[in-house]
Amino acid sequence: MNSILKATSKFLPLLGLLFFSACSNSNTPTANNAPATSASFTAAKGCKNIGILLPESDSSARYEAYDRPLLEREIKKVLPDATIQYANANNNADTQQNQADAALTKGACILVVDPNDSEKASAIVQKAKASQVPVIAYDRLIQDPDVAYYVSFDNVRVGELQGQYIADQYRKGAYGLKRGANLVMINGSQTDSNALQFREGALKALQPLVDSKDLNLVFDQYTPNWDSARAQSLMEGVLTQQKNNVQAAYVANDGLANTVIAALRAQKLDGKVLVTGQDATLTGIQNILTGDQAMTVYKPIAKEAEATAQLVAALSNGTDPGSLVNGQTNLQQGGGQVKSVLLAPIAVDKTNVQQTVFADGFLKKEQVCNGLNGDTTGLCRS
């Protein structure tokens, strides 16, 4: 599986960007598969009609609660007179295609698309290209060499943080982890290229332990459409099959983790099994404070939205985005690379909630602690 080029792990708080040099590989586009250049996007010059298409709101509350308002705010900041067309696909790739068509019909000359389906969204890119309209792939990669830019976090690194956390806890003997402990992997949606990269990164840390028999990988499956109810059903099935003999659960995000925890709670295993997550959601942080979830991955969405807005402004103004673009991301289908802005994810557990999500204002302590029972950290009492 192709992977995103590695970035430095140090987080730069002002820019949040990881600057690294892109290396060449066999997937460099050929003349017959060359990506569109800025000259191809003539409709973008002077563009003030921006389409924003987000994928869903089922798997994570982030899209409506954070991404939409932040993208609208940041784009308005750099293009004050911009008109923004917004739509959410509600977990339907065909709906998203129709929304893109509607935005283009209504004059959108730059599209920001977080694809519901990374492969099917190629049709959106090609339809936009026919009108010289650039598409910025936001958060999730679109499998098409004609994507103008890709803005996201280093998603392989996200998975590495999750997997490394499990590996580190194993080496500490936490959660009763010892040689031969049973590990479950509840991955995200296979149609989301990010989910593939999360798993890839996690296995970088976990595969050596599986190969050495330190950990026993008893289940490894994707969750269609990031369906939380499906994740709970998968975990219930594993617990039945393994007679509750599970010590660690790699779970791709907080939404899935919450229902995995529900399955564990039904067997009185909540807090006893190591559960990972991602997105630093309100529920995810609460689960960490109560001890039901071990960790999450915080992705400063404000910086992602800011970088996207700066790319929108560069396209509209006909300027070079310069050092904002800090890498190339390999396409998994058909070869090729996409110019990318990749930001640094941060592992969060009970030891650094205060210094990360609270300090950044991503979540307020009051909203996390309000009505929360069973805080094991004392953070809500301080």
C-alpha cells in the first residue's frame, strides 16, 4: 500500500505544518497521467464562489461542529466577499456527486471536497476539471491525479500514534497486557483512504509484536461507512468468539470507540480493555477521563481549515502557495501524486488533556466535565 511521505514528528504550534522534502518514487505521474496544473484552473482566477462539500456527520461530530464553521470563517477571512455554497453528503457518495453538480451549476469556481467515497469522488474532480474548476481534497484524499491540492493530517502518523500507544502500554504491562494478549482491530470505512492509512500506520507499530507472538491479532476488519452500530456488533461478535478474552482494541476513531466501549460494558470489561480512538471528540475525552478509553488523537482542525483557506486564496488570487505545500501524497489507484499540506497529529491520553485540547480551546473543560460521572483523573475537580 502506498503511504504518505513521512514528516517530522515535532508539532509547530504557530503553523502546525510539517516541512519535509518529497522524495521521488515509481508512482510519479507520467506524461499520459499528468495532474492538472494551475494553468488548467482558469475558472479559479478571481473566484469568489466557493463550494464546500463535507461527507457525513454519522461517524464524528467534527464535520458540522468544527469543519463547516471553521472553513467558512477562514475562507471569509481571506476572501471577505466570497459566497460559500455548503452541502453535507450524509454518508452517500451519489448525493455528494449531485451536490457537486449543483454547486458547479450555481457558479462554484473552486471546490473544497471531503469525499464520502475516495474513489467515486474522482467523478467530481473530472466534472470540475471540464469547467477548469480546481478541487481541493480536504481531510480525505480523492483518488484522482487531477486534484489540485490535498490538505489533511499525516494520516499514517495518526495510525502510528494509535498503534505505538498500544505497543508502549504492552511493554509497560498496563491493562494486564502480557505475551499472547489478544488484540482486536476495528478499522474505519474501506472506502475512506484515511482509514487505510490509519491501519497502515497502526500496523507499523503493531506488526512486529504480532509477528513475535507478543500480541495475538484475533480480529482485523473495516467498518462500512464508519457505522458505529456496526462497530458495536463487530465487537460483540469478537467477545463471543473469544469468550471475552480480549485485552486491547485498536479502534479507528472516537465514534466507533464509544460503541465498542458499550459492547465491553455489557460484559463488565469497560476500563479493563485498552481502547484507542481518534478526533478528540467530547465523548472521546469524557471516556478517557472515566478510564473507559485509553487514548485519542487530536487533530487541530482550525489549522487544517486555515491552510485550506490559504490555498483557496492562492487559487483565487493566482499566486503561488509557496511553503504552505510541504509534501506529495501518493495515490493508491493508478499512480501519481498530489501536492499536499500535511499537519501534525497529537496523541492524547489522561496525562495531557489539559495541555492539548483544553489549552487550544478545542474543547472547554466545563463542557467536558458538565454532568460527567466517574472522572478517574481528578481533572474535573481541579
